[in-house]
Amino acid sequence: MKIYFAGSIRGGRRDKKIYFEIIKILNKYGKVLTEHVGDKKLNVMGERRLSERKIYKRDQKWLRESDLIVAEVTQPSLGVGYEIGKFEDKKPVLCLYREIKGKSLSAMIAGNPNVEVVKYRNLKEVKDIFKKFLDKIKNKSK
């Protein structure tokens, strides 16, 4: 199984440690095509060694190849929102969201019937959420 993990890069790297841990969990279920999102050295300037056009082409290829998309959507990101919107009706999409006092998730994600949004508090919950999400996908394909 190929998994596309989406998390904020240029929108802010506050959650990079969480991304790293989520990617470790997802790697137990398949190949995460976007492991670089969890790179603790990657900053808000993104990948400087690649042009924006090359990043776009590469990420679009990975999105097409993937079997599902898992997005951590707590930190707002234009890129993550774009990726979800472009593939929401083509692939299963799981959005993980941690509630933060004084902030709320965009209604375009929270109210979208084509994506599954699940709130979590810690990484143990992420393990359970992902297992349930995979079971649900498998049962739909039967």
C-alpha cells in the first residue's frame, strides 16, 4: 500500500515532530511516499534543492500513485488543502485534527462529506484511528 502523508511545510512547521511520529506509524501499514514532510530539518522555506515546479510535478505523481491520503490538518496549509481538494473524490482521505483552544478547523475540511475527519489528542489514538480507517476502507471494497 502506498500512503501519501500531507502536513504543513510552508504554512508552518510547529508540528514537524508530530508528523515524524505519524509517518513512523503509517510506515507499519505501507510505504509513505512523503516521508520528507516529517524531516525535523525541513523548515518553512521547504525543499530548496528542488524548484517549485519540480516539487509540484513530483507531488502530483505521488498523489496519483498513492492508495490513500492521510493529512494532519491542525496547522492550516494551502498546499495540504489543495491536495485534499484535488483528490477527495478519487482516493480515501483521512484528516487528523488536534483541537486547539481558540482555533477551529476550516469548514471546507470539517464539513466535507468526502473526507473522514477525526480528532485526536495523542499518538496512541492515531494508531487506533488509522487501523479503524483501514478496516473501513477494506470493508467498502468488499
